[in-house]
Amino acid sequence: MSRLSTSSPSKTCSFAVQTRAVQICFTLLCLVAAASMQELLPSFGGAKAPMLVVYAMYAASRPAHGWVPVAAACGAFEDALNGIPSLCCTCFALLAATAAYFARPLTRGMPPAGAGAVAAMIAAPVHELWLSSWGVLPPGCPLLVRFCASALPAAAAGALAFAFLPAAEAFAGFGGPPPERRAR
């Protein structure tokens, strides 16, 4: 005869701590990967795909994330990379993530790639306007060109990020403890 498996509170707590540590490390890895991709991807019409903002919106669109610190970290990372005032991109990332959080009910039936493409296509031109209002756009490319050109690379980046990240999260262990099996 086999017994039903029971888990003690210490095993459950240990698993929760281990899972939380994995989630934090995975989030940090995603932040570094998004920043690297944002810097290495070529610009289109003077605008680059805002990968850090896309990751902040992705984190807010998922129910199990602590999205506020992730969005703040994404914005602070972008501020530091671009050498612009400290709260410029931090505020925008928080606003974009908040919009993604409240848009979750509207995107429930959409495939993840479609939701990512739409979110990024909306956020990228608004991001260009935001940067222009702070006066931190580099000279040489008019705002109208950047505004119109920013949506195309952002749509591709958003679709790829929203399609790839759920599988990567499942692989990293974001799903929680494995279900217990009952003996037959």
C-alpha cells in the first residue's frame, strides 16, 4: 500500500523561498536582456523599440507579478542607459505598466503576441512624445518621423516578448509548487 504524500510546513516554506529567489533572479535576467536588446537593436526612423517599457507592460499584464517594482526598475534602467533625468522614463514605465494592468480584462481573449503588439504600438509613440516633452530627444530627427516610425519596431518587439516570456517563465518555475500526486 502506498501512502498519500503530505508536505510539512517547512517543506512548503522552503519551496516558496526557493521559488521566490528564482523569480527574482529571472526578473533581473529579463531586465538585463531587455536593456541589452534595446541598446543593440538598430533604430528605425531615429526610434528604437522600447524593450524595457515592453517588459514593464508584460509584467503588469501578468496576474502573479509584483509589477510596480519591475516597472520602476525598467524605467530607472532606461534613465541610466540614456543619461537622461532620473524620473523621466521611470514615470513613463510606471504609467505604461499601470495602463497595461488596467487593460488586462480587455486583453483576456487575445493571443499573447497580439496583446503585446497592440500594447507596444500604443506605448512607443506615446513614449516618443513623453521624451520630447522632457526635452531629451537627440537632435537630428524630427519628432513626427520618430512618432510615426516608432510603432513598427515596437510592434514586433512587443509580439515577440509577450509570446516568448510566458514559456520562459514556466521553464524558470513561476508556476508555483508542483501538484501533489495521490497514490492509486
